[in-house]
Amino acid sequence: MNTAYGLIGKKLGHSYSAPIHKALGNPDYSLVEIPPEGVDAFMREHNFKGINVTIPYKETVIPYLNEISDRAKKIGSVNTIVNRDGKLYGDNTDYYGFSYMAKSVGISFKDKKVMILGGGGTSLTAQAVTRDEGAREIVVISRKGENNYNNLYLHYDAEVIVNCTPVGMYPNIDDKLFDLEPFTKLQGVIDVIYNPSKTNILIDAKHRGIPYVNGLGMLVAQAKLAHELFFDTKVEDSEIERIKHELELEKLNIVFVGMPGSGKTTLSNIIAKELGRTVVDTDDMIVKKERRSIPEIFAAEGEEYFRRVESERVKEACRMEGKVIATGGGAILSYQNREEIMHNGLVIWLRSPIERLARDGRPLSSEDDGKMREMLEKRIPFYEAVSDVKIDVDKDPSVSAEAVMKAIYR
């Protein structure tokens, strides 16, 4: 088997590695799935210039190497191998990636109590980095170890939590290990998962105003260092953020929230055209499913029934990828809906004065301005909780659209 540069592993179906390395300037990077019985021949032939290694072979490849970096020795696994004139050099760029990820959002481990969830290979990387960066105490939580999910109360004083388990990863995005409420000293939450963009533990952190980050930055940063090792070159750190943002935008939904009549549908159509994306309007989905208008649903079934149907459609829409989604004004009233909106969305809150809200055909918008203000005041905390970007809507939709596009390509 011959590959110049690439990633080897047992199953690589959903790997982001090829597009990341292409963006770094390596179009020859490929994905190579190898069964366990094929690893020995592949490594002995070492018919490659540089490879990355993923599970389950990060330890398997070590005996074939002529030299191993100190950080790879420290972690006990190798994820990058460079063929230097027939001599194989092994390194672990996950170490750099993990450190970069934390620093990118200002999370420091120095003098902190760090609680790491999971005991696998990524956990070993997290332990090595946090130890080297001065953590006061490191606690590893596993299902059957001395520190486990039954005695978490012993560690409610943790200041940084790192999730190295697959809990919450797509498609099981509803899963969550525990609630963050008892962790009153928490100053940062890291989840190495990057699909969805925000797992439930990260959503919990966002609600509490705690700095948080997913694992996409780690993935891109470790690839950047691997690229440097492959080609004996230097790549600016700014490339990490550029590539990360491109990958995020490709998968993320652009989700509009705001009061009824604030212009969500209008701006969704403008932005979708700009981005070459499909518009998904949850109100339209409801009408299509129910085969009647929203005022008719309210009149016949009441608001409770409507909200139940709305939640089903919000979930369906927000589990898509790369769409522009217009939500109903009251969709954010449901905690379940708020989580769905945040999982895989860049959420944009369109703010508009009450007097400029369109009222026609909207069952709850027929109230006088006083009632509408009461409705808005009730909803503001929910719009605030889910939104990543706030846009004050202009009378001219093109002006608002320009502001939205700037926010998307920040």
C-alpha cells in the first residue's frame, strides 16, 4: 500500500483530516483504512512520506519507530510519523492541539483543580498537558475507577472540566453525563467532541457564562503541527482559526431567532441566497405537516398543541447541517428547543422595536403594544441565552443582511 501523506486507522468514514490538510496546502493527503492484520506489513514497508495515526493504532505503531519525541513518550502514544530517509520518527501533535484549544478561549490550568472525564488516549493527552501547564490537582473520572460518576460530589470544587468521553457525540447528542450546577467554582469547560458544535455540557456552560470550547480547534491545531513536521516548514497560528472557521461554517446551521415579525424569514432568504444554502422555515414545516395555517391551528387546538408540534419541527430542522433556519418567535420558550437550536447552530438574534414588528397573520402578535412589550420582556432572557450574535434590525433588509454576513465571516 502506497500513500505519500495520509491518515491510517481502522474506520475513517467521518474524518475531517483530508479537508484540513488540503486547506493547509497538502492536496495529496488521503485516508487509508487498514485492518489490524494489515498494520505490520504497512509499517514494515513504510511506503509513505508522512502519516497521521488514529485509533486503534496509536500505540500499535510504536515498535516500528526509530525515534520518538519526548511528548509522545510522555503520553504513550503516537499520532504522527515522518519518514526521514527510511528512518521513522514518531510524535504526538495532539499535545499541542489540546493546549492550543484551551488557550484559544482563555482557559488556563495553572494552579487549578482539573477534572478529566474518561481514561482513554485523549485523556492521557489531557493529563499530560494539564500536568505540564501547572494544574494543582488532576482527577480522572471513569465508570469503574476510584473516582467515578457515583462520587462526583467529592470533586464539586473542580475549576476546569475536560470531557474526553464520546458522551454527547453525534448521533447521540441528547446524552449528558451530569449537570454543572453543583460545580460552583468552575472556570472552564472543554469537550474534545466537535460534532455537534455544542454538546449538552457545553450548552450548560454557555448558559452559566463559563468559558467553553469544543474539540475542532484541537483537531486543526494538531494537523497544523503535523503538516509542519511533514514538510519541515512553519505555518502561522492564524491558519488554525481560518481553517476552523471554514469547517464550522460548512456544517453549522445559521439559525435566526427573534420576535414574530422581526424579519427572520426575509433575512433567511437573503442570507441563504448569499451562501448558496437552503432555507428551512419551522413555521412552514408546521403548516405543511398540519395542512392548515398557524392561526387555524391556534384557533382549533390552542397554543399548547401548537408548541408541541413546533418542538417536533424545530428538532427536525436543527438536526440538519448547513442550512439557514428561520424559527418561530416563541420557539425559544421551550428548554428542549433552545438546546436543539444551540447544538449545531450559529444563532443570530434579530432585535427590532415593538412598533416595527409585522403583525399580520401572527396569532400572538395581535395584542396591543403594551402586551407585546410584556411578551418581549418575557422572551429576552431566552433569546439572550441561545444567541451567539445580536443584530439590531434596520428598516432596510439589505443593511441588516450586510450586518449578518459580517457576523458570519467574523
